[in-house]
Amino acid sequence: LVSTSHGLGAESSRAVALSLPSNPPSTTGLSDLDVGQLLSWQPDGDVLEREMEGLINFDGCRLIMPYTIEQVKALVREYPDFPSTGILFRDIFPIFQEPEAVSCLVSHFVERIRTFGQVDVVVGLDARGFLFGPQIAQQLGVAFVPVRKGGKLPGSVNRVTYEKEYGADVFEMQQDGVQKGQRVVIVDDLLATGGSCRAGEELVAKAGAHVVLNAFVIALVGLEGEKQLKAPVYALIEC
């Protein structure tokens, strides 16, 4: 078996061996094997090397140690003075290099969303809301609807113009994406000044639906973006 170990310092994603022998037994009865025996088995060097590279998963059986939400948070990287001097950029993409971290992130949001009662649609904001919004919707068993920049969606759309730091921008949502009376959760990676999410709320309102929660991976609390929004806000990381 191969285990992915987390919380072990800088090399948190390295595989560690719970190693079967060089000629492992059939995995048919693997669940009956004693874990202590697994730990005591020592493969030859070649097998161990291939296991550490994640290239072997005996008979398709792979043991994964799940992430905790705190370990997911720790994957977010910080880049000072990017994209300009004085800006501290927080990069969520390392989360998506670890499938188990993505699973933990999505499950965490799903659990939080369920505390708000019935939800009919997850709306993802262009563009990072598309990274995890569909997976949240799938776990909830509801529809996913994208909100995109102007001119990117075909068919009849509703449109909202909103102000950003550098000027006006446009968000659009297809008119048949959200139905009247539906309960909606909006998801995105970052809440800053709140302008883009407020535009998302307005698009949902134009459809006659109701936003019950705005959910983010990161919220910059000093910018008070939540004050621009009508629905409650949840952020995994507040900074």
C-alpha cells in the first residue's frame, strides 16, 4: 500500500510506505490484514522507490491519509509585492495540486452550506469560482450556474455593471440558469471590496431568486467587502 503523509513539515505531500512485500499477496482479503503486519513488511529498494514515486498501487488499492481543513489552509501560499508593490498575493492553486486537499475543501464548504437549509443552485463567479463550485454543487445534488464576464455566454443573458478598483466591469448570467424562487449559494475564491460578488447577488435577484450565502476561500476583512453584500458571508480564511 502507499500512504500520502501530511503535516510532516515541508515535504507534506511525500508518499510514505505502508509497504507490501516485493511479491505482495492478492488484495482480495486485504481488509482482513493486520495493520501492524503492513508496517513491518519491508520491500526491496526498487519497489520502495517506485512506491515513493506513487507509481505502484497494488491491484489498484491505494491508502490515502485525508487532509484536515487546517492542512488545506496551510497550502495557501503568500507572495509579497505581487502583482504590484505593497500587495500580498495569496495563491490558492497549491490546494488543487493535492486531490485529497480539494476533497477536504469541497466537503468543508458543503457541510457549512447545509447549515443554511435547502439550496437549489450553486453560482460560481468568473473565474476561480469555477474551480470548486461545480464539485460543491455535485455533492449537494444541485445545479451549478456560472457568472461570466461580459460577452462570454451565449443566448439570452442578464447583465450587471459593477465597479472594480481599476474601473467598471460587466458580469452576465444566462437567463434560464437560475429560476424564480430558488435558493442560491454564490462561491468565489476571494472577497476583497465586494464589488464582483454584489454583482452576482444582483444577477440572482434579477432572476427572482434569493442568495442565502456567499462563500469564499479567503476574505480580506480589512476591506470590509461583506458590508457591500446582502446575504451572509462565510470565508475559510480571514486575513
